[in-house]
Amino acid sequence: MRRLHAILLAPELTVFPFFPTHAQEGVGSARQPLRVLQGAATKPGASSPMTERPASTFLPHVVHFEFTVPDPERAEKIYAQVFGWSIQKLPDPVRYWQIKAGGTVQEGIPGGIVQSKSGASRVSVTIQVESLDETCAKVLREGGSLITERQLVPGFGLHVLCKDPQGNFFALIQPR
């Protein structure tokens, strides 16, 4: 059974072609972009009008996830055993484990496990954006906060850690 990644953007369900094309299944092809289904997020199989988003339209999307935990070795064990993920610790003194959540990028979003400095556990995602400045301004306008200053992550881009008004952490990255 083939899978598709979907990102919920109320009230739309946007399907991104992260997996091999599904032309034989009528879902999309290499030449025809997948479609945005209006109102389809809550009722599988429900009929709804379909609209196409231009291929040039950039939509922010999750590119990384991270578990912050008090005991990274314990977290490594459960996620490797339950999901079969490949997890590799980076060299000391760094307390970070890289997660490969699939055989290829098309099969899963890369992630990590990091040791919590406070002892609290949390899960956060990193969202790729087109403009870090514009997105940070929107975060602040909507009541969120910027936790870190802009940082360059070598090989990836500019990065900022944010918190939404309800206390959920998320990161933004703008590729260089």
C-alpha cells in the first residue's frame, strides 16, 4: 500500500508528492502536480471540489522533527525497536542522536533525539520557510515568541526557535 504525506492547513488538506508518483493510482504524476482538496481533511472519501495550486507556490512544510528527552538512550531504544528507525549518536561531547525515519527522504522526515537540559520532555518540528524575516514577523503578530536569535546552521540555512501562544516549540529554517 502506498502512502502520501499530508499537511493539514485548515480548511484544506494539502498533499505533497514526497513519495514516488502514483499515476497508476490516479493520484498524480511527474508532469501533473497533486491537488489541494477543499474540506477533505475530516471525511475520508467525501466529495469536495478540487483546486490546483500553481507549482511555483511555496508552502512552508515540516522538514525535521526532534525529541527532547531526559534519557536519550532510552528514547533511542523505543523508537528503534517500535518503528525500525536507524538512529546514530553523534560523537561526544555532543548529546545528539540522528534519526533516519525511512530508507530515503521520500519515506520519512529526518529527525533527532537531544538530551533535555531542564529534564522536561517535548517534541518539536522544524518548518522550512521561504522568508525567515516575514515568518518571524507573523509569529510575533499572532502572539508567538522567538526563543533564539537567528543562527546559521552550516549546510542547511538560517534557523530560529519559536514558541506558539500555547507553549509549543517549533523551529523555522530558511535554506541558503
